[in-house]
Amino acid sequence: MKEIYLDHAATTRLDERVLQKMLPYFTETYGNANSQHAFGRAAQKAVDEARDKIATLIGAKPNEVYFTSGGTESDNWALRGTCNSLKNKGRHVIMTKIEHAAMLSTAKELEKDGFEFTFVGVDKEGFVDLEELEKAIRKDTILICCMYANNEIGTIEPIEEVVKIAKDHGVLCFTDAVQAMGAIDIDVKKLNVDMMSFSAHKFNGPKGVGALYIKTGVPVARLISGGHQERTRRGGTTNVPGVVGFAEALKLTKETLGKDVEYVRSLRDRFIQRVTAEIPFARLNGPKDGNKRLPNNADFSFEYIEGESILFSLDLAGIAVSSGSACSSGSLEPSHVLLAIGVPEETAHGSIRFTFGKENTVEEVDYTVEKLKETVQRLRSMSPLYEGKE
């Protein structure tokens, strides 16, 4: 049976070259980076070099890059840290309705602590309503949060305009770039954003390590108390092998970004074209302009059937896909992102996210389309909702 992986938005395969860079820091240079002896100094040197490399690749200063356990922690830190630091100045935060669960869940908890959130709408393709966002700003607004690119439908937000609005009103701006980093050439200095999160396992790096970019001078309270790691702002033993792998993965990704994006986009476009032409009642969610969505993303809603049934059927055929974001899979609730862009609830339940990678082939795309056609046809033949729709 074929094994085809089309869930690259959830995670990517670790690059063998990255693994080789990491291995010595498990078995040879295995000291704690905070220890003062030679083993510790060697580990700290590797961490410093990795931080320098990542900073250079994203246009930051090394002391503006803070290592975390991943995107979820980075998101939590940006939001909670800003709120705790600026709560005497204001308690109002603005974010889009389609933010990652790490942001929305944290917002709900912060509301219990007296913070107020305004959730800005998006249009039918997932683009933030900039006019609504600017009108939502108040005197007590301390932070605007807008993800760089959506993890479900792939919409690349007009983040430059969001940052400009925030700056014009003297408000801090944070962007979750977990999906964007590795797919878009990002320069934080040019973007002028105050904080940005990203995670290594989205671009062929190791799981369990991410980063939060915090511009110099931005007041963000610590999230994890403990030791003096990360310049006293994030306690916990440094994941030296992970950090080393993180830097190497980002370096390798940047080296071939243009070529890889072009190739992956060609696979995605072929898939979208075939599905749209060959499967009736298939709705493409997100931007129709392929340049305005992540190059690897194709999110479809298939009317009259359940997405979970499609997912399991494709899995039996050796094809790995997602029924939404990996962080929300298993939930019986329809996607908050799809509801926000106006997809009817019953249609949202029939949604599948296909995300391609540079390891995929044209043959895999065509095989997936054929199996998807068979699956949709079979499931609809058993659906009373589909009777008479042919």
C-alpha cells in the first residue's frame, strides 16, 4: 500500500541533515548550557551560535530571539506576557476571529482575570477586516494580534497593514507566524512587528522547540519562572539539540525557499484544479488567488458527507490528511475558522485540509485525487442528504 503524507501543516519530517547536526548534542556535547564547566560552556556556545544564525535569517538581533518549547508556548507568552506587563496601562486586546486555538483559549482564560477582547471579523476568504480592526482600537488597547497565515485555510493576512495600523495608534502588535515561517521569506525588521512566534517542526526541524521574537524594548513579562535561562525571561533547561536543529532547519529552508515554494505550489494548484473540476459540490476554502494563500495549502469542504469519514477512508488508502488543524482534530465542533468565513455549519463538518511538501510528487497528487473521488462518491451514495443531487 502507498504511504502518502499530505499533512505538512501539522508537522514535517525531520531533515536528515538536521538530525546529523543534532546528534552530537545528545551523546557528546551533552552538558547543561547553564553549567559553568567545559561541558556546559560548549553547549552554551552551540546555543549562542544557533541564536545568532536564526536572528540573521529573520532580520533580528540575537538578543531578541527567545527559545521556547514551540508555537503554543510562544503564543501564550506573547499574549499573557504583554497583558501581565501592561495591565496597569490597559486591559483591552484585539485579535482576529480565526487565530490559533493557543490564542483563543488563552484569551478566554485572560477574560476571567479582567481583560477584555475584541474579536475582529474576516471576509469570505479569511482576510481580516482592516477597517473593523482600526475602529476597534480604544484608549486602553494594549495589543493587536493577527496571525501571519492561517493554519486551516492558508490565508496570508495583510500583516504589513495590520502592523502599520497598530503603530499609528501606539499599540503593540504580535503575529503568529508558525505556519508562515518556512513558506514566506520573513524579515521582522522590515515588517516592524513587536513580537512573532514560530516553530521548528513546521519546516523540517525537530519537534518541541520554537521561538518568540521580542523587539528590543517591548515589555513582556515572563511566562515560565525558574532559572536564569533566556536572559532570565524564560526558565527551564535549554533544549540544546533542539535549538541546534532549529537553526539548521531554518538555514536549509531559506537556502532553497524560492525553488521549494514554486514546486509545492505547482502540486497544490494541480490538486485544486483537478478536485474542483472532477468532484461536484466541493468548496475550496480560503483565497481563490493562489498567491494569497500558503503555497502548500488546499482546504476543501465536501457537501453532504462528514470530513472524519473522508479522513479515515483516505487513511486506509495510505493517504494522511487532516480534518482541520492538528490542534483541534478530535473535536466534534465545526471549525471556528470555517464558520468565521461564512461556511454553513453542516458544510464545515465535511472539510478536509490537504497540505503538501517538497517530498511529494505529481504521481502522489494524482493518486490522491483518484482515491478522493472514489471516497466521496461512495460516502455520498450512502448519504440521504445527497439523494437527488447528482
